[in-house]
Amino acid sequence: MLKICDGYYQDNLVNYECVRCSKSFIVGEELVKDCSTGSPTCPYCGCGSEYVVKRSYTEDEQLEGMGLGCVGIYLEKEEPASPFKVMEDVDGVWEV
Ligand SMILES: [Zn+2]
């Protein structure tokens, strides 16, 4: 997942092929990350993930050089909480 700006990322692409209907499709890595079976179901014939095989995928370094523009898959995601607390000056006293 490639960071574009705060809270906005370009997702890695994963190419799957359905061995039942022989069609392939591309989805974002983050989208399928939480699939309980590890793979999505086929969007064409609807067969279960046991027929869907991962064929190829991108990594962050590749995304940078591909220049996918509007063809890429993008997502908004909350930034992980900072381990550092922000201090601010409140009436001359620094508070967390
Ligand atoms: Zn299929």
C-alpha cells in the first residue's frame, strides 16, 4: 500500500484467476485482506474461493513506477495513532 498523502493510499493490485470459468480479475490487496478464506469468490461465475487462484500482485516499489493514475485502486484509511503525544501551549503552560 503506497501512501499518497495523509490518510489516502494507493492499494497494491492482486490478479486472481478462476479455474472454473477461466476468467481473471484484479482487486485491491486491502479489500481481500480480510477474506476469511484467503481469496475472494469469482465475480463472474460466483464459485467459491477454493476455485480462485492468486496469479500475480504488485508491491509498493512497483506501484511508484507504474503511474496508474485513475486506473489505480485508492482507499482512505485512518493513520495509525502516533506514539508521541502532542503538546500545546495553553495560556503559557505546555499541556498534553
Ligand atoms: Zn469463475
